[in-house]
Amino acid sequence: LANRAFHPEDSIIDVSGVKVGGDHLALIAGPCSVESHDQVLEIAKAAKASGANLLRGGAFKPRTSPYSFQGLGMEGLDILCAVREEVGLPIVTELMSPDYLDVFNEKVDLIQIGARNMQNFDLLKQLGQLDRPILLKRGLNATYEEWIMSAEYIMASGNENVILCERGIRTFETYTRNTLDLQCIPVLKKKTHLPVIIDPSHAGGKWWLVEPMAKASVAAGADGLMVEVHNDPESALCDGAQSLKPSNYDQLLKQIKQIASVV
Ligand code: PEP
Ligand code: MN
């Protein structure tokens, strides 16, 4: 179902009125984790003013250590919903457990499946029953074929609204958090008709790598960017080192728009 051979045109996915794919860039911005209402509101207002069209924020967090901040859970989701009303940006947030399928289907505009759940096949099958589009992140060591097959699980179960998101893969290099695989953009666009977006924040793990990699991604044909933005990165509860300040995000989008207008 994802195969370009049977669907030559680019798929355009509608996220509560925001189109993604074709000539439409998804500009997703927001904190790694929802920490408080004021935090998300401040970041969302700034990001929207800069040109972001979707708001991200983790309520349920897949943390490597059980002793790290695990997210605010349902309270975090309620904060995102409140900020959506106040600022007018559709929300993107990660679903980790099938326990919350119904509430996410009701409340979340774009349901994110994180790298660690890319091959949670039971969860993928259940996403096929939902009406909401799915943002499917690449597994930490997934091949293109494995990633496409995970999209296929969702599509074959009845939900063809899938957006692919590269977030860096694990290599022998340890200086960067992961290694951004820019080649995935032309490869996946050749093999599938689905939109492909890039998350340079989790790829590099350092805020100053976000701008060059985001620019390269759009130049290479990415259908959007997911960027972590925090109003106070030094005191962020999660991923502060890779988060842009709102002023830097504003600078980034100015450059992205120039690149997008020529590619
Ligand atoms: C995230 O985007 O918040 C996240 C946890 O990313 P990943 O699943 O790519 O690690
Ligand atoms: Mn993060």
C-alpha cells in the first residue's frame, strides 16, 4: 500500500487542516516533554509566530532510565489540548500504550509512534482502526524495508494516513547522539508515496547541529521538520542540550523558507 509503483503521486496527509506532503512542509516545534501549561503556552506562541504549523510535546515519555522524568501523562495531554485552543496549532504527541488508543484518537491531531515502538506490531495493527494520521518514527536500527513494513502494518489495518520521520540511527559514532541518515529522503520517496520528515534534534543530540541538518534536509526534499524548542533549555526536564531557544528557531525558519522556495 505504501509502494510508489501503485501510487505514483505523492500522498498529502491532512492533519486537522494542515497539509503535509506534496509542496506542503510540516513544521513541527515544541518541547521534548510537556512540563507545565505556562511552558508549553510560551513555546507554542513563539513557535507559531515564527511559522510553525504543528505543536509537539511529550506527555508519555519513553525514557531509557526508569529513574528519569517519565512525563506528565494525562495531565500533559490536557495541557496540550488547552494550548491548542489558546494558540490554534494542532498537536503531535507520542502514544506508547494501547490503553490510551481511544483517548488519543479523540484528542490528538497527529499520533506519534516513537522509535522504540516502531516494531510493536500489535500497537501498529491497532492504529489501523483509528481516524487520526500517524507519525511513524524510524527505529534505532531499522532498515528502510523494516520501516516501510511497519508503515504497511498500519496501512493494511485500515489507516493509510502515515507520515515517516527519520530521527537518526545508531552507528559506531558516539560524539553525536545518533547519525542522521539524509539518504533516507530520496530513497523513501522513490520507494513510497508517503511524506518523509526529519527530526534533527534527536539525530544529533546537540542544538547547534539542528540548523545545518534541518537546512540539508529541506534541500534534499524532506516534507517537514520536527524540532525541539524550549524556552529555557538549561533547565529542561528532558533533552535540553538538543533544544533550540525560540529565537534560534525563528532564525532557522527564515532560512528554511528560503531554501523551500528554491527546491
Ligand atoms: C520524541 O520525539 O520525543 C522521541 C522520544 O523521539 P524518538 O522516539 O525518535 O526517540
Ligand atoms: Mn526528546
